[in-house]
Amino acid sequence: MTGHSLEETLPQELSRYGSDMEVVTDKQVRDGGYVDVASALDLVPGLYVKPQSGPFSYVDVSLQGSRTQDVLWTVDGIRLNNRLYGSTSPNDTLPASMIERVEVLKGGESLFYGTQANAGVINIVTRGFTDDFNGQVNGSVDSRAGTNLDGYARGSIGNSKFVVYGSRNYADGYRAYSVTQPSATDIDRGYRLWSVGGKYQYDFSSDLRLNLQYQHTQAKLDNLSPTLVNESRNDRNEEIASARLDYTGNDTIQFFLKGYFHDWKTAYDQILNLPGTTSPTVIYPPGTFWGFQDYGGTAIVKLHLNRGLDYLIGYDFQAFNGRDDVLLIGKTNEKVNAGFFQVRTTDDISTKGHLAAGVRYNEDAGTKKTVWNVTGRYDFSDAFYVESLGGTSFVLPDASSLYGIDPCCEVGNPNLKPEQSLNINATAGGNLKLSGARIGWKATYFASRITDLIDADYDNPAYPNGIYINVPEKVQVHGFELSVDAAYADWHVGASYTNTRSHNQGSSIQRDRTPRALAKGLIGYAPENRPYGANASISWVGDAYSSPFGFARQNYGNYAVVDLGAYLYVDGAARRNRFGINLENAFDKDYATRGYTSAPLDDGSGRFLTFNRGVPRTLRVSYGLAF
């Protein structure tokens, strides 16, 4: 791979200085037969990520005890998070075929990444540049009438490098809810999505490069409910673009300048089978708008002015505007300016130990927030290291909590303060070699304390449907994570266990939609001198709770899902023609992805419990041609 820049290597550099980072590779994605990005992330220790109703749907995320809105998503460093609704994940339009790798940073990372990085950052790295021309075309079908076609090509001509990629994903889906009412006549949640993208790099010299990137996605995504639905759909139209200038000429000074644009539009329609009517009723006509634009720029300079220290100085600008004509939010415009500074030790002081400390000043419409970060790592030997991260992070209020005006729902509060968290991650780990086996291990303690948490208050009689406030109680999260990864001959085995306590100050009750424990296991067989391989994985979720309206608190956890896979290169050592077979949810476990909810019975006699169902047992067969 070629074309690394100061921005592209930032997550790896943060890891070198003590941030905890996991990486999901394109081989892991391919071997697992994953269709979308969220499904592929189930491999990451300490990360709970469940699509609401199969691929290309909203997901529930908990990274070391966090909420969904505490995790920042980026594509090649471009922010994706939905600032209209912080808890609405932005990845229902991201196919897995675009992945070169996924970098998951754990712990507070607001120093470089700003708002919504309280618990960490998920950075999706798309297909990278190469000097040689190569590519791949893949296709798959599954037992639920799903079809997927994708491909990419890349290479170079003179001083220019290029990558193009695209995908088309289609499925009629499966029954989205465990229980529905007869009034819901559309019960299978399907999707239709196509995406194309390209990257271009021009090398003015070996030290100075211009990088351009663009991605377009269109999607028709069913958005169902357990009652009344005749038709309900989000039609997405998304554009992501960036331009970056990189200079990596010498050790004294390096920099990058980057501008980005993210346009995320949805045309919504909803048709219901209302009681007492003889024909379906249009509630929201096709084309009802909700969406946002997010654009801005970043500049970072790295200076090595004296022996033993590096200095990173940066500036961020972000402009956001959006509106929602479905769940009404007044049109909002927001501009954020931030400056940040970090000092690092270099190998001139020690090749085994590395320290870094930094501060960030953020200003948004008169709201000012300063956060800090200190990290460090010391490698005693290959067999043992320690690392730690400590500091503060923040989450700005989203547009719905500030400017919500829909009479059906919670009212926005423009006087909200940003949330702030104090975080610490401390890790010990190492790599051992025993009788020809390589064993990597890691043990992590993590904790955070959130102040000024934004939540809805339903006790104010002036606002019977609720109003958003900064709650006075602090939220405390703490836990530990253990993982081991071993390779021997042609075999690879991995396992992890995470235990989390997340509760309000003065309470011992685990917060909703935060699993108490997670365990994951993986075994793979991939002989280098054989044209075949196989893998199996298991993901177990411990106690996890939700509080459906009108019912007692429900535990929707304590289940395990097993996936199986195998592949064969029919052309032997050439490894260009690959057949794959994957069995998702092999034992057909019926499980809830984001907890129980309740809805009215058709006869009006009360309410019933239901939940969003995880993907049922699905067989997928694929073929890939590399060139």
C-alpha cells in the first residue's frame, strides 16, 4: 500500500502512544461473508453492535459500556454522525465491500476528533492506493432472496494513483418484529442500495501529494413498525467528498490540509392502515424531507523543533445545517471552531516508552468547552507492555434535543450544555512465543464519569410529553476487558470477555441498553499451502435491559449467536477464483437487537410487547474473482 499521510496514520500513532486500538481487516470481512459494516464489527472485543433489523439498518452500539451517541463514526477520517439525532447511527448506507480495514479506538478521543468521541472512534478505511493495477469482483446470493454485487479496481499511471469501487445490495428481508398486529400488512424489512466511490492521488513529489475522494450512495430502506404499517420507507441520498493536501517532507515539519463535505438527505413516506378506514391513509407523502449537510476543514502541523519532542498543532472548522419535516425540528445552523495542541516524546528519549499530552478548545454558538488528554505506553519487552489513556471528552447537544418542536414528542431546550466525561483506560498486554505458537494477550480496566448528561424529563407539568434537560446526577461506567489471540501452524483462535457496570450516581441499576457482559470467540483454519479454509465464531450477550412503556423492565440478553464459514480457491495456488459459503446464526436463535418495546393492540384493549429481531439463520453463497 502507498500514499500514507499524517491523517491516515493518526490512529496508528495514537495507538503507539497508549490509545487502545483494534483493527478489522478486509480478509476477516471477506471470510465472515459480511454484507454491511456494522455486521463486520461484531468481531471487535468490548464492542456491542447489533443492527436493528438486519443489514443496512440503525444499530445499537455500546463500546465499553457507552451509549450509541458516545461513539464517533468516520470514513477515511470524515465525520459521519447524524447531528439531528445523536442516537441514530450513521452506518445504514455503508456496504462492507468498501472496507480495506476498520480501526476502532477505545476510550475518550475528543482531543483530535471533537464531539461524540466520548467512548471512542470507529474509522472505516476504504480501499487504498497501490502502484500495481489490481482489483476484484464479488457476487453473492442468500437463502432470503438477498443478492450482493461489488467490485473495485486500483492502480497508478505516472504520478497519479486511483481507486474506484462500487456495490449493489438488495434483499426482501425478513419479519422485523417478534410480534405484530394484523393491521401491519408490511412486516418484512428489506433494502435496496447501490454505492459508488473513487479516490485519486497526485504526487507532486515524493513529499507532497494531493488526495481527492468522492462517494455516492442511494438506498431505499424499509422503516417498519409492529402495527398499522402499509408502507414506510426512508429513501437515502448521500454524498461524501473530501480534498486533502499532504506534506511529509522531513522530520522537522509535516502537515495536512483537508476540506470535506457530507450531504445526507432522506425522502420519507408513510402509509398506514388506520382503524375504521376502508383504504390506506397517507400520513407522510413520498418525499417528506429530513436530512442534513455537514462540511468543514482540518489543518494539522507536526513539528520536530528540538531533540526528544514532537508538537502537533491543529485547527478544526465544522458547519452543520439540517431539518426534519417528519418529527419536527426547526431548521438549524451550527458552526464549530476548535484548536488543539499535543506534545509527544520521540525515540530520541526512549525507544521503549512514549508519552503524549494535549488540550483542545472548542467553541460552538457561544458554548465553550476545553478538554485534555494524556496517554502513554511502555514496552518492557515483546512479551509485556503497559499503556494508559486519561482525559476528558465531550458531546454537543444534537438538533432534536435543542430545537425539537413536534407536539407529539419531547421538546427541545436551546439552553442545554454539552455533556462532558472523564475517562481512563489502563491496559497490560504482550505477545508470547510458546512451542511454535504465537499468543497475544491483553487486560484492560476502563472507567468514565459523565456530567451534564442530556436526557428527557417527563416530570415537568408544563411539558407533558417531556423536555430535554441536563440531569443533575452523574453517570458512572467502569469495567474490564480480557482478550487472547493465538496462532499455531494453520490455526488461529481468538477470545474475549468484557464486563461492564453502567449506572446513575447513587443507583446500582444497570442502565438500559448497556449489556452487563459480552463474550466472543473465533477459530479459523487457513493453511498457506492449501486452497481452502474455514472459520467459526460465537458472540454471547449477557444481561441487557430495556424499559418498554406500560410494562416492567425486561431482560433481553443472555443469548449466543454462532456463525460458520468456509472457502475454496478453485484455481489452487493462483488464488484468483474464490468460492465461499457462510451460515449466519447457524442455530437460528431468535433474539432482540435493541430491547423490548410496546405498541397498542389493534382492538384498543391495551398494549403488547415486541422486539426487533436479529437476522434469522441465513445461508449465503459467494464467488469472487481477483485480477
